[in-house]
Amino acid sequence: MISNPRINGLHEIPNVLSAEEADKLSNAIDNQHFGEWCPEGFDRRNRVQRYSGKDMTDHFGWVFDKIVSASDQANVALRRPLELVITEHTPSSCRSIVNTFEQRELCPCQQQQQQCQCYVAQLTLVNNAIYSVEKPVGRDLECWDLVEPATTILMEQNGVVIKTGESLWEWRGRISDIKDSNSCGEESSSVKGWKKGQKKLALSNKRSVTLSFRGVLPPEPSSLSKQMESCKLSEESKPQVPLAKLLTIIVTTSPIRSNPSTELLERTFDTFQFAGSEFAYECPKVIVCDGCRVLEDDTGENTDSDEKKDDDPPKITRKYANVKQTLRNGIATVDQAKNYTELKKRLHKLCADSQGTQSTFSNTTVVELEERHGYGFALRHALYNCVETPYVCVIQHDRTFMRPTPIQEVVSAMESREDIKYVGVSMKSNLNYYDIFSSKYSRRACTELKTMIIRPEELNISGNRYGPNGHSIANMVEPPSEKRRKLRDIARQTYMASHQNIIYEEWVESMSNSGANQDGFHQLSLTPTLFWYDNTHIVRTEHYRDFIYNPVFKMVARGGFVEDKLSPIIKRSCERLGLKDGHAKFGCYLLDDHSGDVFTGHLDGGSYNTAGLHVKRNASERS
């Protein structure tokens, strides 16, 4: 046995099994003689077999006896393990960058500062594995300050690594790479890319299997029973506050080809009535007009006047082949920039003329940004400078409401439950979110997500307004063509057969059996999401300001969308802290009334009202 000099309590034992014994054992595991492989790991990248009790002793007792015999040489006492976890590691599973502790909560021995005999003994089969470890300053999964630089340990084929004491409780790590046992001196390729001359198909079979005998006592129930008190509904009824005092609507816009026409924004604002009259006419609204950069012409000369004005945007020379993508990146031609300037003038006039009238543009302020910020930082500017309410509803200029939507009830639910920080309004791509989740993540994660679905009392709505037969569906905007109507009907049928809906129907049946279901009411659900959709959503203002846009965390990139960088961070948080705790930091949910239809649609601002432009371009090409 070799004790690692850098890590106290870490012991390495080579050649615990002979080659013949290892081959026999790995073949039995691969052929599933003892148990079936199940996809686990947060994102289903690992195949796992779990054993305990008699099954573990009968099938793998002889393996543990060999480990005990080898560990006795270094006076390391190993009691019978509580569980055996067999994990297959592949290049795909090694892509994770999240280091975790063997057990998030301390065992009772550590909590009571008694002598601890807990351990984890890992036997490696098939190929060598690389174990990356680091010791944070504090025992915290989100402590990024390290006592010393991270290091790696070679887990040799047929050898065992035993973790006890400090290495078990104070170091965190992961299997980060796999090395072919016949080429230990070669540089690994599973993380750094394929080696020159190697075929991907041949390398895809590269794998390692670890048998983790876990002799770790579970934490005391008291340390695991810290359920979020904020999840409980407030027993005291709060006075009803007008929605206009609680919610500010932020609409983001940028240069598009239909400028200077305000038709796109007018169509979007007209659908605000689906969210209620108070939302449409009384809530304060902010239109944030992002800045842009001007693309010079082919000669490098400005087609505008040579004299530079103070309000002219800066000019750049980079070109994009796709006009829509160019504008999406905040780059406009001189003419497009002029049209955008004209649009902003028309918006100012439209909002000024609407004050004091029954118009969706009443109570609206137009904010112009001098430089291009991108969607994320344009929203950030509005949150810090234009919002005084505790909640915001963020809407992109081409996102419309398609049918009556319970915005007032959603805000009331957020008022009652502090754990709800973000509520996304459903769209076509996330209507069946539970099914999307189950296709990506493990069975355990799906089962846990099911328990995290929230059904607040405020969203138990009367009047037959929501659900598959509700008034909301009856008043939905009809698709413009027969083809789209057929696609909508297909989407409804797909939803009704989805796990998203089946889970709800099972809940309804259970409530009916308990006698708690009320006639005339329909319960809407909030499904947890690991993706921060930039589609229409309601968020706590302080959550955006103090957490999402906190410069220390750097979760939003300048020039980009919020969802692009934040969503992977949410996923890594859940992988590191566990699904419930990792998700609780962000508190994001999707609204579903189980009707099979979306609440919002997309006008596609980048292509909006460009049919005439295409006809004109085709005519010029023919001539």
C-alpha cells in the first residue's frame, strides 16, 4: 500500500486482483449477470449498477475480502460496506468540470467530532482512470479558494484507492479522464481531443469501470430535514396590492429590417390585453432601445454626410453574409441605422400621444442606449435605472401573448412563496418540459423533479378559465393558415400523451380520491426548469439585480442573451449541489395550465414584414 504524501488519508494499493480475476469480474458486470445497467449521473452520462445487503455480499464479497486483505498491511481497518456502486466512465462522462464531495453532509462521527471509521474503497477495472481532486479552504461545494493547486491521481487498472479521514471529507473531485492501461505514458485524448491518426469510432470504446465500496454512514436526519420554510404558503393573508404597484413591464428592442415601422411593437403591445386590463393599461412599461454599430459601405466611405454628429453610433467594418444575423449582432448599415433612429422618434411620439388614454402604450417610457449592450445588458440597464417595483415582466419585441394568461395570479403566487423567483410563460419549445428533462437526465433526477413541481393555491383558478376546455383556449389567437392549425392540433395531441400531462392527471386523480378536488376550479402547475428562457417571464427584481447580474458571479455576458451563459451555470449548480438545492438558488419555473397549448408566440422580428424586400431583391436580380 502507498500513502499519498500530499493527501492525508488517501491510500493506493496496486494489483489487488489478478488479470484473470479482473477479466472475469468485468465480463460478469458487462453482461449484467448480477444486475442491470441504469443511466445515472445528473446528465445520464454514466451507466451505474447499485448493490447492497445480501446481493452485494453474495456477488462481490470475495472482491471486498481481497481489498481488506491488502489494506491490512497498512493498518487500515475496513468494516463491511453499506453499499456498492459500480460506475462506467467514458470520454463523454469525463467532460464534466464539477468536483463534488463523496457525501455532501458529514457523517454522525464527524458531526459529533468522534473517531471516524468511514471510508470509500474504489477498485478500477478495464482501463486506468485519472482522478482530479482539490481541497477548498472550507468544506463548501461553492468555495472556489483552494488550500493548494488541484492535483490528479492515477487510479491503476486492478488497483484500489481508499479514501479515509481528510481525503474523504475535505477533498472533492471527479473522474476526469481515462488512460489506456497499455499506453500509460501516452498523453490522454479523451479531454484534449482525438489524437492525430486515430479514428473516433475506435476511441469511442475507451472506458473504465470503478467499483466503489462505500462504508460511509448517512448523515443524521436532522441535518437533511432542512426543508425550505419559504416553500410553505403564508398562513397570514396579505392585503391585495394593485398589480401596477408590483409589476413593471420591460420590452427590449433593437434594429430590425422592418424599421422604421412600429407595427411589430404595436402588435406585441396589443396582445398585452390577454394578460388582463391592469397589466395592459396601468402597469408601468419601459421600452429599452439597444444601441447599434454602423457598418461602412464597400468602399470604406460613409454614405452619410462627412460631418460626424454627436448622436451618430460608432462605425465598424466587419461584414456578415446574413442580414438577419448581422442585425442580431447589433450591426446595421447606414440606412438601417437611420431607420432605427426614425423608429425611436416614432415610439417617443406614440407613447406621448397615448398618455391619459386607453392605450397599451400608456404609462410607457422609451429608453435609448447610446452604445450596443446586447439583450442581457440592455435589460440590466433597465433593471438598475428604470424599475421601482418588486417584480418585472420581461418581453422581447416580437414575443406575443396568444391567449388569456394569469399574470396577476402568478405574481400573487410569487408574493406568497419566496422560493419562486422566476416564472416563464410557456412557448412551443418548452411546453413539454418534463419530457425534455427526462430525455437528458437520469431516472433519479426525473423522479426528484416530479416532487419539485409546485401547485400554488393562488393558481387554483375558478371560473373554468383554464385547462383543455377553458375559456382561455376558446379565446386563443387562431393560426393564419390551415397548415398551422393542423400543426397546433398535432401539438395538442402530443401534449396529452406526454409525461408532463400524465403526471398532472395522476395528481388530479389522487386529489379526487382524497376528496380535496373542487368542482369549477382548475389547478395550474409550475414545473422546475434548468433553462433560463429569455421568452416572456416574470422575475423578482432583486433576484435579477442582486444575484443574476451580480458582477462577482459573471453569469451574464455583455453583448449576449441571458439564457446563453446562465443556463449552463444552473445545470452545473444542480450537478454540484444536487437538483433541489442547486435549483433553489435560481428558483425558475415554467407555467402550465395543462391545456396542451402555449401562452406565447413568436413574430420573428428578424424576418418580420420582409416579404416585400425579398420580392424587390429577386426582381433586381432578374433585371
